[in-house]
Amino acid sequence: MAETTEVPTSSPTDLLAAGRRDLAVREYTSAVESLAKACELLAKEHGDTADECAEAYLWYGKALLGLSREESGVLGDGMPGTKNGDQEEGDSEEQEENADVVPEKDEKGQGDEAEAMDSEQTVESTSQEEASSSKDMEQPGTSNGDVNDESMANLDNEDDVDNLQLAWEMLDLARSILDRRAQSNAEGARSLLADVHLTLGEVALESETYDKAVIDMMSCLEIQKELYSSDDRRIAETHYQIGLANSLASNFEDAITHFKNAANILESRIKSLEGPEPTDAAQAEIKELKELLPEIQDKIQDMMEYKAETIRRVREALFPSNGATSSQSNGASSSSDAKKPAASDISHLIKRKRKPSESEEPASKKKST
């Protein structure tokens, strides 16, 4: 009979590395399991709000966001072609429930708004509800290592929180830690903080709080401009994501601006790579960037068309061309205006990929800030 060997308990560092590897290949359930365990061990050792926990919280939040998208049937969470493995395009695989780590996520029918380069991306024209105050995450632990019995309640007892809401809570906790570290000029804190703000923006996109997504992503952009060169692809990606968020919020002019900025940065990057003798790696990146540019140009064209349609509807509402004289239209204008749709309503132009259930509103939309 074959001997069975007992697998030793992995360290937080090993678990973090394993979770990131799984995230890179879109194995979200495995990534969530490893990263949740890493967060638990780090919090027990250092305290819930310790500096050592920030990066684990960030990656755990990313994994939860990916799992939430997978369960909702939403693929693609960024600009295709980015080097981050957790943002590459791929086919969704059905994941088995892990009751100890991953709570069962209610079906919410969330749309495909976060799919950044989908040529069928839709634009929502209805006004957004103000997000209600989010439930504060309990933080009984401290950075001195004293952790009471309730310190990991949000990691171990997740049955009452869906993956998207839990992702926001973990990312917001990472943000508060990294804010503190950045103020003390800790090495690498600002780059991680930029990543946290971008991912928080992606969570806001999923929960359809588009104005909040713009705010988080703009915070990311401000930090990136301080850290990276002007033709860095990370800045281009953030501009693209901000353009997407604005398009979903029907801020077409702002969307056009950021999409154009993304395209300009990629064009600048191509020129910098095209030297006298570009390396094989440079040639491969040039090819990849040139494939992205037409898709961004399509987005710009879409926004221009939506903007033009909105302007046309406004003009029709203000100056109806029915040939009636002012004296004849005194009584009829109010009736005509009552039947005319609102000028900003272009919902008849929008093709929705997924219609959320009317009887069930995403919990994350109510809780995100």
C-alpha cells in the first residue's frame, strides 16, 4: 500500500505566490483559497491593519473580483494585451464551490460593462443612484500583533457577504494601510496604492456606480503620472478605463478625451520602441500595440456618435420642426413635449447584453462607496 505524505502548512509568502500564479491563469477559486489563507495568517501574526497585510489584501481583492466576474459570466477586466496575467482575455471555466473560503454568490445578472475592449460595449444613459454608506469592516486587531477572537471574522465568516462586496472591503482595507505607508514614504507603497485605486474603480464598474469608478481611477492616474514615464502602458490602460467609466455614466465628452489620451500614449510608446534596430521583444510589443489602436479608435467613434445623437435629441426637443406657427402651437406644444422622450434618454439606441433581475438589486451596489 502506498504511503501517504502529509503536506506541510505553507507560509504566507508561499500562499501569496501561489495565489498570484492561480490568478494569472484565471483559476479564481484556487487563487481566492490561497490568498484568503495568506491574509488570515498574516493578520494573526501582525494584526489586521499591519503594513505586512496590505499586498495580500490587494491580491485577495483582485481574486474576489475575478471570481465575481466569472460567476456573473463577465470576462475581461482590463485592456487586452496588458502584461498583468490577471487581466488577460480567456475562456471562463465553471468553478466548484469552496464553502470554507468562498461564499456562494447570488445571481445578480450584472452586465458586461467591465469588459474593456468588447466591441459590443454598451452605454447606459439613465442617471445613477447615490451609493448608500458602506458597512464598515470590523478591524479589532492592531499592528502590534494582538488579535482577539473576532479579528478575522470578515475572512472566515463570509456567508452574508457576496464576493464583489468582500472584494471592495478587502481593497478598501488595503487602501487605508497603503495610504499610511505612502505618507511615510515607504518603498513601493505608492505603486501598490495606485493599483488598489484602479481595482476599486473596477469593482465600482461591476456594481454600476460609475461616478465612483471615475473618482477611484482618477486617483490612480494621478499617482501613476508621478511614478511612470509619460508613455507607460499602465497610464494608457488607466485612461482607457476612465473613458469606459465615463461612457457608462453618459459623460461622452470626458470619455472621448480619455480614450484619445490612451491612443496617444500607445502611439508614443510605439515610436519609442521603433528604434534603428528594435529587439524581438520590442517588435512583439509594437505588433500588440498596433492591434489595440483600432479598437480604441472604434470606442472614440462610438462616443462621438452617441454625443451627436444626444445633441440631435436636445435640438428636437427645443426646436420641434413640425412646421407649426407660434400662434398655432401654443396649446399643442405642451402635448407634443409630453410625448417626446427626455433629451438625454438614448436608451432606445442601447443594446444590453444582460438585463439585471428587477426583483433583486446587487448588494454591492448598495454598499459600495
